[in-house]
Amino acid sequence: MTARESLFEGDKLKVEEAPPSLQRDLIEGLRLGFIGIAIMLAAAFFFSGVVHPLFALGSVEETVTDVLTRLALLAMPFVAYIAAASVARRYSARDVPRALALALTCSLVLFALISAGHYALGTGVFAPRPSLQMSLSQTDAGIRVDAIVPGGAADTAEMQVGDLITAIRRDAVDLAAFNKRLGQSEDDAPLRLRFIRGGEEMQETVRVVLQTDKDLRRLTPGLALGLVFTAIIIFLPGHWAPYIALVGLLSPLLVGYFWVIVATFSYRTEGLVPLDSNDNFGGFTLKNWESIFAGDIAGLEFNIWPILMTSLAIAVVMTFVVLLVSSMAGYALSRMHFPGRRFFLSFTLILHGFPAITLLIPIFIVLLRLKDVPFVGEFIGFNTIGGIALVMVAFQLPLGVWLMKGFFDNIPWDMERSALIDGASRFRTYWEILLPQIRPGLLALGIFAFIGGWNAYIIPATYSIGTGLSNLPVFLNELIDETAPVDWNQVAAVGLFQLIPIFIFFIFAQEYLLNIYAGGTKGSS
Amino acid sequence: MEIRIDNLTKKFGDVVGVEDLTLHIDDGEFVAFLGPSGCGKTTTLLTLAGIYKPTDGLIRFGERVVNTVQPKDRNIGMVFQSYALYPHMTIFQNIAYPLKLKKAPKSVQNERVRQVANVMGIGDLLDRRPGQLSGGQQQRVALGRALVKEPDVLLFDEPLSNLDARLRLTMRGEIKHLQKNLGITSIYVTHDQVEAMTMADRIAVMSGGHLQAFDAPDELYDRPKTRFVAGFVGNPPMNFLDVEVSQANGGFLAQADSIRLPLGKTRGEAAAARAGSVTMGIRPEDIQIADDGEVDGEIFVVEPLGREDLIDARVGPHSFILLADTEARRRAGERVSLKFDMTQAQFFDPQTERSLLWHQ
């Protein structure tokens, strides 16, 4: 028998589990919260103190770093709450009161800390706000001045208690509009107020002062929001987190689409809210859509159907040719050895990275000459759909060829050999055995090509000058007149109209795109 | 179908796949190509299939030279390691594909596919797709697809490598049985010498693009013509040892360090004819642990195989693999005495690696 030796001294893998202690959990939650605050502060500093100066060094004017800094500061308390609540989450299933007590205590402390920071730095709720240093209330006759700070801005302007404010300059205001106007004013900006004093209409100019409001009641909404947020975090099912994050990240896009849809059905919008002529919610209309089909937008007369057909023709021709050429070239590059193969591969990659815009004029000349070639020129010369599609196809091909080559590379050689031995010709193998297996790839490339062709602007706009030949994007640009005011709701309607086929396309293609064949081959080829 | 390969060479640029291969395969014979990875066996197979064109040499199917004949015109069936089933077709369509390409009428296709599927035991799977089948079922489909067009030659490219050990055993028997029944000339590429030994009528052992030996399994095992064949065929592999063979006291003696082994006359003379040291080979089953052994050694590792124990015994700097009865319950560290059955020993020229006993 050989002696058995242990490689390790003692058994260190056993960890003694201590009974849960509220105090320790509290400290851990707070510590995580502090770390969250520290990280967000560091992020804010990184954007404002590091990235922004770097841009400034290069004389780049931008507001992105500013937005990111604000975002980091805005998200800071929430990150802290989430970090602190993560400790409480481990009790949320079995001991709800404990989890709640823990999380709410933590968020209370963190909120107090952050508020103290705001107070000390004069930021957040304690940031100076524009003020006229008087308190107001809404009455039927106008905005009543209830109190005036002695020696303040209103007092200096000789406003009196009991004055009824009716307008700023000539714009009639209620209290909400008044506060909004005030909130947008800068320091020392003059506000000329119309008011009624003793039945007599008067005017005074009051200068805005920036003033820090130290009323602690202003903290209440923030605190309530923090506590509710923390409570939600504790009980939120963990698997929802990715969806919430996704929706959060997608929200700018969603808001954009929402606006487009709302705008097409209304006369005008403010933000996302459609308004009628009296600034009230409402004012829905179908006129934006009607005028598309009626062929008259702001005096511009047109027929939408030929434009639509042009778009469709470019997209379809492009999809068809790109798929055909890419799949054949991809097959050859993947499966065959021929002189210049490597050169061709690297050259197409370079072409793919080549800025197409720089070729606009040379290609213009080429198309112009092509126009003079008998017969061929009728189809692919300047000012023809074929010519436009040809150029677009050429720009799309490098990507397509590489994509297809990649897909063919993934099919084992044995599959092809097997088909050849089964009695198929090379072309039949390509057509019946290989192409069906790269169907997801063909569809992806087809959608790329179709959308590329459908949304094409620069090339159709350049190579169809001075003709009635225009596709939807080119037409869309014609709507944006340089001299007359643009009806954006009308533009949105045409934009949405252009989107419809893409939507339909996706609804049907989605299924195929997700359908990736499973199994059939195993091991290496 | 008789296959005659004469002086076949296949090169990929400067890389030699196979060189100067001459091999005659009889009608209805089951031949295995055995060798380590990259020895040229699959290259030879694909050249026979018509996927590769020979650089040099002749391939004849019967009387017809097929060097430049397209794969589809050779009437061969092939089974791949990866099965190579068409994932977008049902099992029925997979098996029927060769018939469809031959433009066989629908009724004939239907009948033949069902027949083959029943023989292969996959008759109830015809509506499924390859992805829904297990590895063993996929391999049966692949075999069925190869058989359905009644090929003159069947080619197998390591068809069982992706199956688990148990299934491999079953399929081995089934393929052999099927081949004997149908009498189709078959070539079976494998790196598993057990597969080759159990299934093939003759084995072509290949290494580095060259044919090392082409013989019946027993012949290869008992009379290996090169050291490579001796080492590659047999499991566990043969033990090799460099020895000096000398004549002493009317007998012969093979000697290496402290090991001294008496030799019979035929083997002794053949080995002694080569001046200097020679390579001696001895199979694990020809070494016994016995009380009256000639050599003393120590057991280094014991690997229980169930039926017997695989023992690595060390004698000085030399190591010997041998098999022992599990009943003996050998332990590592134990000192034992080894008895060599020198009537089974093989001798090779260390330079040419050719056998000193079995000249051609």
C-alpha cells in the first residue's frame, strides 16, 4: 500500500455561515450604495473633466460630454439605490419586512447624503432658480400677488400685494404659463408684467434674480421617488432586468417612432402631444395622408405611384442582382483555387471600406458615356433605373461577397463531396444542396440589399437629375423646401408611408431569419 | 467491381498526399486503409471517388480507366465521418436524392427508398429531418443513401468515429454483415486498427503517403514486414527494444543492458545477420509474469481493463507493456519476474525499419 498524503493542510473550503445580522447587512448595503455613488461621480468627472478637455484641445465643440455628465449625475441616486437594494433582495422572498426595512433605511441614508451634497454644492434641488421674489396664486381675474419679499426683485420694481398679473408683455398668461416663462429666464432678464391694480391696468419691468430656495419641503418628491424606486427594485423579478435595460436603451428610438406616427395624424404637435388650434389636446386629421394620394403637398404636384414604383424597382433589381452575384462569387471564393483569389479577397475588402461618395463624379461620367452605347445605354445609362441600380449593386457587392463566402465556408466540404458522389453536377450541388443551407444568410443579405435600395438617396438623387425619375427618399427631400416653411407633419407622413413596405417585409422575413437549421453534420470535414 | 490502382501519386502543390501507390482490390473484397492522421488514406479514397484528380498513375474500375471520370459517372456510394446528410431535406429526400439525380421514376424511388430504409432499420424515420435524429440513426441514413443506387464500389471515410463506443461495436458488425451479403467491393478508411482488423478482408497500412503493407489482418499481426506496421497494428501496441544479438554457446542471445534473452535458431540467425544493434519487438501478450522469468523488473502502473490488467513494468531504463490476469491483483511497486516468449519476437533493421524475419 502506498501512503496517502493530503496536498492541503486542513480543510479550508468549509465556510461557516453566520446568522444574518441586520447591522452587517445595513453596512454592506450602505457600502455598496457609496460605491455606486463613487462610480457615477467618477463617470461624471471622466466625461466633464477628462473627455471634454480632450475634445476642447482639438477645438471640437460638442455637448455630448455635457449630456453624459448630466446623465451620470441624474442616474447616480438610482444606481446607489439599486446597489443598496441588491443586499435586501436576498431576503425579499422569505422575509419581506426585513428586506423592506433594510432597503428603505439604506435609501433614506443615501438620499440624505446625496441631498447634503446638493446643498453643499448648490446643485440639484438646491440649485439657484430664477425668481421674482414674490408668491403668487391663480384667481379668475388673473394671477394675484400674495406676498412680496422686502427688498427683493418685485419690491424693487414696486409691485404691490394684491396686484393681478394678466400678461407678460402682450402674451396673456395663467400661473402655469407664468412659471414656465420664469423658469426659462436667465439671470437679470427683464420681464415686463401687465397687471391690474385698483381696476387700472399698469406695467412694471421686474428683473429676474437667481435664488436658492432652501425650503426642505422641496426634497419630498425626490425622497418619495427614491423610496418607491427602492421598494420596486427589491421585488422586481430578476429576469425582467434585461428587458427593462433594453427598453430604457431603446426609448429614444421608440419615442422617435411614436412621434412620427402621432405627427402623421395631427395638424401639429408639441413634443409628443398633438394639439388643435386652441393649444388643447386633439386636432387629429387624415389630411397628411390624403394629400399624399391626392398628389398635392403645399403646392407641389406629384403622383405618388410612379415614385413608389421607382423605389420598388431599384430595391428589387438590387436585391436580385446582389443575391445572384454575391452567392456565386462567394461560392467560387470559398470553394475554388484560382490565380488572384487572395488578391481579389483583400481588394474587395478595401473596396468595402472605400468611401463611395468620392466616386460620385467619376461614376457620373461613366454613366453618361454608357448612355451613348446603343441598346445597353437604354437600360443602364444615366437617368435610368438600371443605371442607378447598377451603381448601388456595385457598392453593395463587396459586403455581399464576403458575407456569402463566410456562409459557404461554414458548410463542410463533405456535404458537397457527398452530393457530387450522389451524382449531382457542380452547379446542381450549389443550387440544390448549398444554397438551401445558407438561406438565413441569403435572407439577411437580401434584406440588407432591399432596404439599402429602398432607402437609397445619394445615388438616385445624383444620377437622375432633371427628370421625373425619383424614388421616395429623393421625393422626401423635395418636400423640404428652402424658401417656404416645411410642413413636418406632411414629411412625417411620407416618411411613414416609405416605411410601410419595410415593415411588411420584416414581418414575413422575421420567421425565416430566426429559422436556423439545426444538426445534419457532426465533427470536422 | 475490381479496382486496380497503379503507381498513384497525388500532390497538392508541393505537399505529397500519396506517392507511388500500387494496390489491386478484388471484386467483392472489403479492404481497410489503416494509418495515422495525415497518412494519405483519405486522399486516396477521395481520389478513388473522383473528388481529386490523380497527379500521376492509373486508377481502373474493372477495365475502365477512371482517372478523369466525374464522380457522378463512377457509380460509387460513399459514407462520411460527418454523415454529410442534407439538413434541409427529409430522410426520405436524403436517401432518394441519388435516385432523383438518376431521374428514376417516382414509383421506383419510393419503393427503393423504403426497401433500403427497412434494411437499415430507419423505415419509421423517413419524414424527419437529419437534425432530429441521433448520431447512430444519421449514420444509418448515410449508409442507406450510399446503398440506394446500388453502387459498384462503397467507400467509407471513418464512418464510425463520431459514434459512442457501444454503438460503434454494433454498427461495425452491421456494416460487415451488409457488405458480405451485398458483395459490393468496399474500401474503408480508418485510423482505428481494431475496426480494420475486425472488418476487413485485407488491410492496407499507410504512413506518410506510402503503402507500408497490404495483407490479411492475421498476416499483418503475426508477420509484420515493417516496424511501423508492427507498432500500429495490435492493441495494446508492441513493445520495442534495441538489442545486440550474438551467438553464444551454440545458441543466440539478445542483449540490452541487464536483459538477456535466449533466441531460437531461425530468429537468432536472421537477427544476427545484421551487424550492430537491431530493434526487437514483442507483443504484450508474449510477456508473462512468472516465477521462473528471465528478467527482473518492477511494476510502475497498473491499469485495470476489467477482463485483464494492463501493466507497465520497468526493467532498468526500459519499459514493457504487458497483460496480466486480474486475479493476480498486481500492485504498483511490486517486484516481478518477466518471462518473454521469444518464439514470437520480431526483429527489425533500425535504419530501414524493415523486418529481418519476413523478407518479401
